[in-house]
Amino acid sequence: MPSLFGKIIISSPDINDPNFENTPILIVEQNERGAVGFILHLPLMKNLNELTEFIACPPIPLYIGGPMDQENLFFLHRRPDLIDGGMPVKDGVYYGGDFQQAVTHLKNGSLTENDICLLIGYAGWDPEQLEDEIKEGSWIISEHPASFAFDK
């Protein structure tokens, strides 16, 4: 199976997991340790400035990135000119980087919610698990570009 890195997968109607019903996920990492991705377009119904440590930030919406590690904030962005250290995914989308730079640019308005997607948690698979789930029909590989993450 070709690499899923940078691809969007969508759960099939046959998926047997309520966490992922009708869910698009952007795969940001795939290697010998497994795969990591983020659910797209599932609002947390909370904004960044509602978290105590980010009260001075603008009201950027938070999204549920997946059921794993929901104690941490992750982010995708389209501004490598403002945020150092992001890993290029595909179609001008970057995963992570210097979060303090992101916060600074959010506060001064040079980074907007059109440029960043803030996620609580992630979706993860063990080695070969995602590939097996695709073969059994739980996931469909989409033709959506990675930038679909920013189409809200």
C-alpha cells in the first residue's frame, strides 16, 4: 500500500467505532511505529481564550483531533513564514512547530483562524493497523487535498 502521509482518510459506513463515524482524518505521520492523524471539522465548542493560560489570545476555535492524548494541544498551520519548526505535510499544510511563536502571532493578529487549526488530542494506530483497517473497509482514502483541514 502506498504511503498515507499527507492523505485524508474518511471513515466508511462500516466502521465499528463511534469516535470515527463519518469522520475525515488527515494523516500527519506514518512510519514503522504506526500512524498519527487528526480528525478534521469536529468542534470542541470551546475557544482557545477560554483556556486559562491563553486568556489573552483571540477566540480561536478548538477542535477535537482524536480520542488519544486529549490533555495536549496540537496544531496544523499554513504559515511557515511565521512559525518555525513545522513539519510539512502536503498542499501547504504544516504540522506543529514553535507554539509560542504561534501564540505571539495570534495575539498580534498576524496569524488568524484561517491560518491555524488548533486540536485537542489525536488519532493513532499501531504499526500496520491503519493499513489493515483500510484493507478491511473501515477507511476510504480521499482525494481531498490536505488543505481541506482549513475548509471550515
